[in-house]
Amino acid sequence: MSAKSRLSVYVEPARLRQLEAYARQTGQSKSLVAEAAIAAFLEPPAHERHEAALLRRLDHQVRDAARLERNLMILTELTALFVRQWLVVAPVIGEAGQAAAQARGRERYQGFVAALGRRLARGARLADDIEPDGGAA
């Protein structure tokens, strides 16, 4: 049991009668009722604690949304740059070379998927390689 300090307070007679009546009704000591009332007065109300918790969660969600927005922007730019580069360098292939080009394309795609799998297995992400200010990491 922790040591308690003595406190003397002055209250209006009507307030003292209320305290005594409440203590009798609940079977508690006046000290216990007064201590609980003081604690309730000094501690933030439950709705304020709940509101603070909600605000913390909302802040977390805002940060998550900002990160998602950034990653979506990176993905959009990456896709646009890839398509532009592919259109610039991809040769036009005649019908005679289509089968060989498709076979080579499937082979290269399988290599790409394998490399992507290895990178994801390591936990590496392109977004982690890009600094927020646009510089390379």
C-alpha cells in the first residue's frame, strides 16, 4: 500500500453534506470519494483521451496516404518513362521475324520476373531507392 499525504480543504457546508451522503450511499470513505473526485477533475475526460487516440491514428493514416500517393506518382512516372523508352528503341519487326522476336521476348520476360522475385525476396523496393527531393539514393 502506498503512503498517502494528508490534505486539508475547505468546502461549503452544502458540498460537505453531499460528500458525506454520497460516501454513506456507496459505503466508501469521504477520503476515497474526494480523491476520486480530484482525480476525475485533474485527468482529461475519457472523450478527450479517445479524441487524442483518434487524432494519432488519423495522423498515421495521413502519413500512409502521403506515402501511397508518392509511390503511385513514382509508378506512374516509371511506367511513362519505360513506355517512351521502349517505343524509341523497339525495332519494327517484319512478319518473318515475329516468331523469333516473341520467343526472345518471352525469354527476357522470364528473366525480368526472376530478377523481380529476387529483389522482392530481399525486401528491396524501388521507392526506397528514390529520395523525396528527386535525387538518386
